[in-house]
Amino acid sequence: MSTKRVNFRLPEELVAHVDIAAEVTHKNRTEILIEALRQYLEEIESEESFREAVVELYLAGHIEFDQLAEIIGRQDAEAVRASKNVLDRGEELADKLADF
């Protein structure tokens, strides 16, 4: 897995807690933060409202299909993509009919 350096600020008290957790678990700050972020994302990605919002981002063209599939699962993403294709073709047809 490739990594990307990300810089951000944290409240000092949170850094202190992370440092304590790192010392107790024999991990470094990065490992602790990655684990916490993964747990948070697993939790939020299981919420239906979040998943619906991700689908809306895909339909609006804000995220790619692979990102959609990673979050909602390949099978559900394929169904969304198929529906989008039908809707897009419907809009094309409506535009062509409007020209007549």
C-alpha cells in the first residue's frame, strides 16, 4: 500500500493522549492515528445516510467509480453505475426528442 504524507494540526491534549497510547501499545503516533481513522471510517461507512451521500457524489461526478466501489462495495456500485447509465441515456433520448 502506498502512503501519502498529510500534515494537519491536532489539539495538544489529543496529541498527549496519542503519545500515551503509543507508549502503552508500543506503536507510533502514525499507527495509532491510522487505526483510529480506519475504525471511524468503518463506522460511518456502515450508516445508510452516508452511503446514500456517497452515491450522490458519484452521480454528480464528484468521485470516481472505484472510490464508490471501495466504500459501498463492488456489487452495489455496479448497480448504481448501471442505473446511472440508464438515466444518462434517458436524458440523451429526451434531448433528441426535444429537437423534433
